[in-house]
Amino acid sequence: MTDPAPGAPGSREKTTAKAILISVVAAVGGFLFGFDSSVINGAVDALNDQFGLQDSPLLSGFAVAVALLGSAVGAWFAGPVADRYGRVRVMLIAAALFAISSIGSGLAFAVWDLIIWRFLAGVGIGIASVIAPAYIAEIAPAHIRGRLASLQQMAIVLGIFVALLSDALLAGVAGGAANTFWLGLEAWRWMFLVGLIPSVIYAILALRIPESPRYLVAKGRLDEAARVLANVLGSTVEGVQEKVHEIRETLRREEKPSLRDLRGSAAGLRPIVWVGILLSVFQQFVGINVIFYYSTTLWQAVGFSESDSFLASVINSLVNVLATVVAILIVDKVGRKPMLLGGSAGMVVTLAVMAVAFSQAVITVVDGEETPNLPGPWGPIALVAANLYVVAFAVSWGPVVWVLLGEMFPNWLRAAALSVAAAAQWIANFLITVSFQSLADIGLTLAYGLYALFALLSFFFVSRFVQETKGKELEEMVG
């Protein structure tokens, strides 16, 4: 008696080392995503001094946030380009953009060319944010797809952690980010130049992984697709023929996939596309990146010195990493929807506590600057709530949204829909990032209260509109 082919009723795909290793390689793009989006944080003050931006907070803020706009552009075009040229080639394009932007940013001679290089870095980040989850979802066996797709978020948070850590080490060795370091270049320049190393590693690894079997089927390269599936699923070429046939049927279209395929009756788009867009927007509107981009305000408000607040940010990112490990371990057991609902509930409570804590703030003037200080127990309460908030996000909305975006769309729609959803995510990230300082000037209670409201809305959104995808084959997804 022979085993049923993968994808056939009653079959159970094998967990192969090949599938895991290929997914790890693809997720390295997420590491660059996290590293490149966070590396500028340690260089901001030195950049302001270098280019005389102390009196131009708007220009300084734009230099930090412009990568997010580049990310939206990269995400928008990544899907159609990947459908035309393949997932692996697009990974190589992202690696090249990361490498070029690392060198350009490190050697920047004025703020305008730094902005150009950071925008290019953002394009690479946007491409990586689309291509990694799409590729992993298309290559991974269904029963462990959630865990493997969660590697994207793990790579992102590791990238953030390594960026903050390398910034701290370089600034520490040089005696300050603005001080001269190796080869006569300031330490802040090396913070960017170090990004060349993971960029090259990503390119080398990408050249060693196979193309997505679903892309190969779309291009009519059926024998090659069968060999890749057999290798990844631990089967034989004959044993995966039914799977290849299923993929071919779901991809059968009269015209090539494009952004036009997203059109539908729900306000101009297909309902499933709106679900993806709103998942992306809610992931950012709960304010998670405020904790990583502007955490100094919080830590100083609870009594930390400036140097200790930087250490607290590193510890906060480590908590993020550890919580993401938990998510990877449970996502294929608990399911996507329950994790999102639990995360939303946890964020509502913790953000509300932070809002209440900062409503008790007492404003003090230090060196001519107004700083909120939390009296009595409110400081430690806010500190604990902030870390629990990171945990609630990292075990749910952080990784699970990327898992869903990689698997919730039908085959013929996936790359284009993921592009639009990821672009929406980067635009939402940009809006939250640039609006926080204005909200904080009014009061941190307003800022965290608003994020708590969005977390509450996300709970009802998931409950009503998000469908569970745990254990389903990609060929079962409908648009």
C-alpha cells in the first residue's frame, strides 16, 4: 500500500530539514528588514550634529522616517516583479539595495543624499517584507507553515536587536556616535556600513535556495516544480504530481496576475484584500513601533538616565525576541485567530494601564526641557505595562499577521495582494511614527489611549472578518 501524495486527502506532509533550512534562508531578508529599519536610531543625534539639523526637527524626522516611505514603494512593486521574474531574483534585488544603501548612508556627505540612500534602504525593506512571507508560505508544508512563516518575524526582531546592540557597541568603543572610529570615519557611519555584511550573506544564501514551486508552475516549468516539491516534502517526483496539478488548477488564469486582479465589489477591492490591508494597518496602529522608535521618552519618564534608557531599549527588544520564540512554538497548535484575539485583549489592557499611568505624570524642567516624571508607584507600573505590551504584541500580532498575509490569499492573487497589504502597513507605520511626537506634546495619555482604542477595534475586526487558516493547504484559499 502506498502513501497518498502530498496534498491528497488523508495525507500528512513530512517535516524535512530541507524545508526548515530553506525557510530560514528566506527569513534572512526579515533580519535585514529589522536591522536596516532600526540602525538609524543610534545615529540620530550624531547625524543632527554632522548636518546641522538641531534647528530642523522636521527635516531630521523626515530623514529617519523616509525609509518607511521607501518601504511602501518597495512593497507595492515587489509582488508583480516577483510574479514576473521569480521570488529568488527579487531577493537578490533586495540584497543589492541593502548593500548599496548601507555604503551610501555610511559615506553620506549631506542630509539630502542621506535621505536618498535611506529611501533606497526602505525600498529593499519593503521588498523583503513581501517576498519572505510569500516564499516561505509557498515552500513550507501546511502542517508547519505557521511556524516557518513566523521565522520572518523572528528574523525582524533579531535584526532590531542586533542593530541596537551594534549601535551601542560602536558608540561605546568610539566614545560616542559622533567620534572618529576606524579609517577616520565617525562611529555613526560604521553603524550603517556594518549592514553590508548581512546584505552579502543574504545574497549568497539566496543563490543557494530553489525557486518557489508555485512560481515554477505558473511559468509552465512543471518538472522543475515537481523536483523542488519532492525535495522539500521528502517525497518522490511521482508522489507530488497531484500536488503540482492542484497548484496548476488554482493558477489557471486567462491573463497574467497583476494589481488589477485585486479589484472587487467591496469599495473597489476584493473583500479578502481589505482583510489583508486592515490586518496590516491595525498591526501598526496599536503603536508598537513607538516603543522602539521613541522609547527614550518612556524610560526617562520613569527615572532612567539617557544611557540607561538605551540599555532599556535593548532589553525591551530582547523581550520581543523571546516572546516571538513562544509564538513560533504555538502558532500551529493554537491557531492564528485565537492568538490575534488574545494579543488584542492583552494590548488593550496594557496600553490602557500606560495611558492611566501617564495621566499621573508631573512635568519637571531639566536643562530647560520639560520632562514627564511619574510619581510613586506609577513609574514601575508603566515600565511593567510597557514590557507586557511588547509581549502581548510579540506573541500575536507581530508574527501572526505575517503568517496570515503569506497564506490567506489564493495562489493567483497572493503576490499582488501581499504587496498592497504590506504597502499599507508601511504607510500606517509612517503615519504612526510621524504623528507620535505631536500626540506626545499634547500628552502621552492621549497617545497610549488612542493606541488602546485601536487595539480594541482590532479585537472586533478579527472576531468578525478573519478566517482561521491553520493546517489548510494554500490551494484551499479562495478570494
